[in-house]
Amino acid sequence: MKLAIIGGTGFLGSYFLESYSAQFTQVNALSRNRNAFEKFNFRPTKIVEGNLGEEVSVSELLRGMDILVHAGFDHDYKENVRGMENIIRAISQEYNTIKRVVYLSSYVVYDQEQKEITEQSPRSNYGDIYTKEKLSIEKLIRESASSAEFVILQPTIVLGRGGNWSKVLIEATNSKVVKLARRGESTCNYVYVKDVANAIYQATVAPSQRLPSAVASFLITGGTASWRNVLLSHAGIATKRGQSHPSLPEIEQTYCGMYGNSWLENLTIGTMYSPVFRSIAGPVLKFIKQRVNGRKSGNQVPGQPVKEYSFKGLSKAIQEAECVVNVDRASSILGYMASYGLSELAADMRNSPVARPDRASH
């Protein structure tokens, strides 16, 4: 079986290739930089230089391949929707050989106010640009008339070295005070990146007759824990061997707003997430993120932990939610089963001899 992959040097894609690339007779990878794979333990059979927004590059990547794994995501929000349009256009051509597309989405596409989230849950009411982008891409997939099968994987909070969530959690544990919703007692639906990699592989090899439809969605999770315990599980992961870890942070209650840590901040972010401001949300949020990071840097004394760490925007909204994700569908149809609980994944991250390169999430 011949595999094409988008996002092979990213967080999810690289873990998948490291564990499962040998299961495929050929691996074609799309990359902006031909040398991007040199730091990894695997080498694609062919590297197509280009990006998702280039129809010619996407067509070249897919030509002669059997399966496409799409684990890429453009955090500048320029190529995501256009990229999926290019994929659908390419696999609609007469010469197409792609039989299945495995797309990495997210569980945030569902309404987080539900007590239990399943693949039949209502769509999310979040107004942030990330969720809207994922919803738009899934809508494109469902409305396409392609003959290829689509398997949409929707993982929960993905933890692991190199991932955005673990990166910020490690940073937070090195602060003096962390502000969490409900003092960290709300529920976190987490999954380890190695379990997601396994789910991707199961999605590539699942028999067609087992899939419920031509476009099938599957929630992927590993377990539940309080946000307090998820935070504390990352304590000491970034500490070099032989060095003592600083004192654990004090966990305090944050403002009970969906997006911000004050009534004004919550109102401002919520307004920018509204439909009126949605078209300019990307540039505005990017500017705010830069300002927030600047304030964090200004609040940090060299060699000393940050005084206070808090979450904003979508990450705060997720922490405010109190829901449990049902993974029965992925278990029964794909044969997915999580191998890593919170203690196992924390131990695996700590035992890694060298931190993985810091890469963006899918």
C-alpha cells in the first residue's frame, strides 16, 4: 500500500511516520523544505516540494498513491480550506488512485456544553478561528462527491513532546501561580500522541466494509483527568537530569468567563469571535497573541519562573467545559484502544532521552 502524507514533519504526522512508515511500500510526503526530514529517523520515498495551496504540488503528491493522511494545519489560516479543495479536486480526476483520505480534525467541532460528546453531538458554538476552520473543512469533505472514502479523526487534547498543549503545560508548571477554571477540577479529555498515531494507522487499514459511510468521523481520546492533574503530570518534564525541579505552582481560580480572565477580556475576545468580526479574527488574534507573549516575557526574570500563567481564548473555553468524550465508535469499527493513561504518558515523556524538536501541532 502506497501512502501520501501532508504534515509529515508536524507533531502528529511525525509520530505516525516514525512508528508506521515501514508498513507502507512507498511514502510520498509534501514539504515546503526538501531537507525538513533530515532530523527524523525515517526518510520518505519521495518528497514533493510545495504546499497545500498549490494545486500542482498536491496533484503530484497524490499521483499513483493509495492512501492520503492529511495531518497538516496552516496556523496562518491561508492554505487549510484551499488545500482541502485542492485535495478533493485532485482525487476527482480520472487518473486518481487515492482510495481513502484520513483527515485529522479535532473534537472541538462538537458542542462542548454536552455532558457526553459523540459523533452525533451538535456542532460547536465556539466562534474562534481554529474551530471555524475545522468545521469548514469537514463541511467541504461531507459535501464533496468524490469516489474516495474519507475518514475524519477527531482527537481530544493531544499531549506529547513537541505538541502545543504539552509545551504550554510545561511552561505553566514553571510559573509561581497558574489560574485554571474551577481551580483545575474541571475535566480534561486527553490522549497521548502515540495513541493518535496508532488511530491514524488503524484508519488507513480498516476494511471498507466496516466503515459506516463514505465519510465517517471518529472521536479519539485516551482518558479523563482533572486539569489540575494534567498540569501537574507535566511538572519536571523539561528539567534536565541532575537538576532539581522548582516548587510546584499554586493553582488559583480564574475568572468564570468562556474566553478571558476578566469581564472586559472575555467580552473583547467574545466580540472578536462573533460573525461580524470573523473575517478579521485571524490578524487580530495573531496581534493579541504577540502582545500576550510579550507581556509574559516582560513578566519573567531570567532564570526565574514566570510569576503567573493563565489561559485565554479557545484553550480557556475548553477548560471551562465539563464533558466526557465517547470513543466507542472508534473502538468498535477501527479497533482503536488507548495504551497510555496519564501516568504512563507522563513517564514516557520524562524517559525520552532528548526532547523532540519543537513543532507546531498538526
